[in-house]
Amino acid sequence: MANEHFKFRQFTVWQDRCAMKVGTDGTLLGAWSQAPIGECRILDIGTGTALVALMMAQRYPQARLTAIDIDGDAVAQAQDNVMKSPFSTRITVIQADVRNMPDDEGFDAIVSNPPYFVDSLSCPDPQRNTARHTDSLSYHDLMYSVSKLLKKNGIFSVIIPEDNLSKLESEAHLNGLFRSRLFRIHTTPRKPPKRCLIEFTKSAGRQSVIEDVVLNDSPGLRSDWYHQLTKDFYIR
């Protein structure tokens, strides 16, 4: 089937065994998230197909990445995708729960496209339900874990629905994380924002950058912002 894989410029993502397929959210996060230049350690929480980890590996050629997921099928899929990529020696995929990860070394950057449905009906497919619903990883547990695993000068980047922004930011403040960038994503110019890309650090005094950006100037026509952000990944 045509939708079993998605081809990018430098790698291909197979997704036939993974509940959450390649989508705009993951691509935005992988292209937008920041990490230190040079040698660094990056953690991808809830890696799914490993899309975001692969994108970060392409953008940061000296980074070493750990990609984790609690779903065994997703981990197997991610491991295959990584092994077939040019970045296989720098990405380690493991089945793990971020809530139980040791914090011995810490990470310079953490990225996550987390479960995002809060207080909504569950899906009958248990694998897809785990990937989509915050029952499997609440915002409280996510932000607590990030605060524990992130280095003092580290960066955490996440994408969530716009209507969950206040919930996530409340948990961030409780765990000593402060917003440094917020991009509100509009699908078209006249529509309200649907997603938010958010960056957090442990520095309380930094002024937060806030921008409203548009994905498509009109149906099927990518905005210049979206094109510039993703041009190193999308083939067309």
C-alpha cells in the first residue's frame, strides 16, 4: 500500500506497524525544535516511527539521540527505520517509559509529540489509544520527567493542540520550566490556531518569543514559512 511509507529527502519512514502515522505535527516538531550545535544528547519521548529523531539527526550531525516509546510495535518499527537511515550509528531506540528513566547524565535537548487527547472518548484500538490519549502520559508526568532529565541549560520542545496550552504551561511552571518560544500554528490565514509549538528552558528570566504562523496560504499551497522550515525534508 502507498501509505505504508513516507519518503523524505535523506530517509524513508515506514509506518505499517505503528499506530500514529507520519503527519504534519511530527514534521513541524522535527524541523522547528532546537538543540545545541556540536556534540550533544537529544531525547525523543514517544518516538513512534522515529520521524522526529531522524529529522533531528539530519539537522544536528554531531548529536547522539535516544528515542523511546512504550509500545513494542512502535519501537520495532522505529528501530527498522533508523537502521535503514544514514543516521543509524547515532540513534538508539529503546522501549522505555520516560517516567522510569534514570537521570544520571541528562539531555541537552528533549523533544516530544505527546499523547494529546484530554478528557475525551477512548479509541477501541488499544495501540492507537495509547499513542493518542494522555491517560498513557499525562502532562504532569511529562513535564516532571522532562524537568528531571533536562540539563540546566537544556531545551525542551513540544507540539500540542492549542486548547491544551494552559494545561501544559501550568504543569511546566510547577516543575521549574519556563516558556522561551511559542508558535501558534494556523492551517490557513483565516482559521484560528489549531496547534502550538512550544519551547521551554529552566531559565526564568528570558523573554518569550511569540509568533503566529500559517501552514497554507490557500488549500494545497504551502506558506513561505512552512516551505522554508521543511524544505530540507520534503521532496516536493
